[in-house]
Amino acid sequence: MSLPDFSGTTPQERLASLRRSVAGRIVFTTSFGLEDQAITHMIREGGHDIEIVTLDTGRLYSETHAVWAETEQRYGLRIRSFHPDPQALAALLDDWGANGFYHTKDARLACCGVRKVEPLKRALAGAEAWVTGLRADQSQARGDVMAIEFDTGRGLAKAAPLHDWSREDVARFCETNGVPVNALHAQGYPSIGCEPCTRAVKPGEPERAGRWWWEQDDAKECGLHVDADGKFVRAKEAVQ
Ligand code: SF4
């Protein structure tokens, strides 16, 4: 299957190319981090018909809900939220307990599966393209992130308009454009996920060191961007 047009030297140009070349639904999933806030701004300023959705895991920081509300107000939109299936959540808690994710990797993956991966599947159902805030220099595991790829598991094109931007590029863009940002970023949280699984990083630590910090392996991901073997999904094709 051929990939849609994602040409352009700026993220804004890439989003415009994508929207022009995809006939069907395009979904952008935001977790309200710095990158996602920049993309929300670009989508709204560009007037693109790209659906903005989020996964409300039930364990998010209050600061994340605050910037969610601020974003809806600033851009005059309602961000559709997807939640864990109640029965699956009850079974998860029965099996592993309230904070079982601290004890075994299986429990952690099961929790991410119920709270993130399955809701994401519903969020992307019927979409032809998925926009993400991934950047290549976020971590070693994400080093091969390219502009666009075909996500064979989900049967859609997966696009990363900020793939070649640095953290500083994104921060500068948000500051210049007055984009609302999560208050936790200023408190040492470059990457923000669920409250029990995120901590601040120390100066010099990698951006994602504060995510699942008790796990020792390098490729710490929640399952949204990994394949069936648990490896980070790498791009198959790059488009400039
Ligand atoms: Fe559960 Fe932590 Fe994954 Fe959130 S990040 S879904 S609390 S294991």
C-alpha cells in the first residue's frame, strides 16, 4: 500500500499535505505534552479537519486535566476522550491490585494494555491516518522515528510531523505562539504520562528517564508505539 503525501519542510506543510492526500478520517492522539500541544496549535491554526482525541487512563495528573481544559478553551474545541473498558479495568484490578504495575513487567504491560492500548484501538477505528507527536531524539528507542510509515498492525498510515524537531525547537515554537503547556514541564517533567508511573528527571538525564523509572531496560514504551514483540515500531519510509 502506498503512503499518503507527507511532503514539506515544516510540520505545518506536512500536516497540510497529509490532509489533502487522505480522503478519510485522520486522528491525532494527544497526551497534552509539549509536542502534542504544538501539533494541536498547528492543526487548529491551519484549519485542518483532523480529529483531536485523548486517552484518559484514569491515572493522569491534575495538571494534565488543567492543560486539557485550557486547550479546549484556547482553541474553542472539545477533545474527545477514550476511557478504559469498565469490565476490563475491574478484571485488571482483581488480577494485579491497584498499583500492581510496580511489581512485575507483566502487570505494567497489562495495565497499559487496558488503560491505553485498547482505548487507542477504539480511537483509531476506521481512521486512515494517525498523527503522533513522536520525535526521533526523545530516546534511543525512538531514534529511528521517521516522517511517515505504514502501521501494519493497525492498518493505517502513522505520521510524525515533528520527527526531526528537537526538544528546543518545540519549546521555542510553543513559547513564540503562546501555546498552553502542562505546568509539570517547568517542574522537571519533560515527558508526562500517568501520575504513578512518571517522575521528574535530574539534570542531564534522558527525557524519558522519568517514565517507568523502576524498569531497567532501555526501550520503555507503553505499547502504543510497539509491535507484537514489544519493540518500538520503526518507520518503513521517510518522506521529506
Ligand atoms: Fe498503568 Fe502506569 Fe501504564 Fe498508566 S503508565 S496505564 S498507570 S502502567
